[in-house]
Amino acid sequence: MKILVVDDEALLVKGIRFNLQNEGYEVITGSDGLEAVQAVREQSPDLVVLDVMMPNMDGFTACGKIREFSNVPIILLTAKTDDMDKLIGFDHGADDYLTKPFNILELKARIRALLRRANSTEKQAAGNTLTIGSITLDLDGRNAYRSGQPAELTAKEFDVIEFLMRNPNRVYSREALLDTIWAYEYRSDIRTVDVHIRRLREKLEENPAEPKYILTKWGVGYYFRK
């Protein structure tokens, strides 16, 4: 597995690279957002660890540009603790968010979890695809389609829609979705779920303002209508 680590703090990059290489990962590095975008294009990493505050191009912008051509899992790093920054990160397509200073064991746990989900080979009994209405998921390739047209989803967006489609017409609270889909050694802000649901509607619904499939049960949670 190849991991791209991008941060303008050279010592931090060196430490992360050392620890990840000890885990058997191939590690490539960069020091700003421009290098991050170029490295994803040219070297196709399996996962990206990306700092937010960097020269030339910040991590939010770089994340958004990467999402224009790749659904590689992205973990954002930041020294800020403001929940709004987390939501901005998710809105730009990040899959996870870690606040500095962090425990390297936690970073490695989140990397393992994202890679495990991104490379899941879980099969559907009938042909490795899951289709409800106009939405189809290719479970092996982890690709999504709306009316036959590709819809570029992040790793976490795919996890959310796959879970809801596997359990249609069942309402899940935001807390339940966090426990199920972000279920590794930390609790995220519940608004994270709202951001992912909104982005899924924008990508998979014909009219996101009046969704047909990804619905809200007011005061309870979200569900996929079959």
C-alpha cells in the first residue's frame, strides 16, 4: 500500500514516514497542496494524509482539487480544533480529520480503517452489485452510478450509501451512523453525517432539494427509501 503524506513541517513528515514504513507501507511525501495534487495524479497513492495549513495551496483547496479526479481516501491534519473547520474539510471531500497534536497510534488506526473499507471485497449474493431505483453500487470496484452515469463518491460517502442501501426503509440516527461507519477509536461531530448526506443527495439524487431515495425522518435520522 502506498501512502502520500503532505505537510510543511519536515520533522512531522519524517516521523509519520518512519512509523508508516515500519508498518510496511510505501510512503511518498510532499510539502504543500500543489505537490499533493501532482503526486496523486502521477503516483496514484492508496491513501493521502494532508495538512490543512500549508504554503502555495492549503489542504482544503488541495482536497477539493483531488476530488475532481480521484476518490482516494484523504485524512486531513490541522492544528485548529474548531468544529467548523472539520465540516469545511468534509465539505471538500475529506474522509477523516485529525487534530494536531495527535497520537501516531490513532493515525495508524484511522489509516487501517480507511484502507480496509476502501479495499473491501465484500460480495453481494447476486453479482456484486446493489441496485435500488436509479442508483447502482458496484461493490467490488466501489463505484456508484446514477441512472447509469458515474457518480464520484469519496470512500466515506460510499460507505454511508452502501450501508443505507443494504438496510432500506430503516431509519438510523446520526449517532447510530457515526457508531457504524466511523466506528474506530474516536467520536466525530454529528454534523459530519449531515454533510455526507447532503453531498450524497447532490451526487445521486435527480433533485437534491426534493430527494427521492435518501430521506430524512425529522427528529429521528436518515434512511434510504426502497
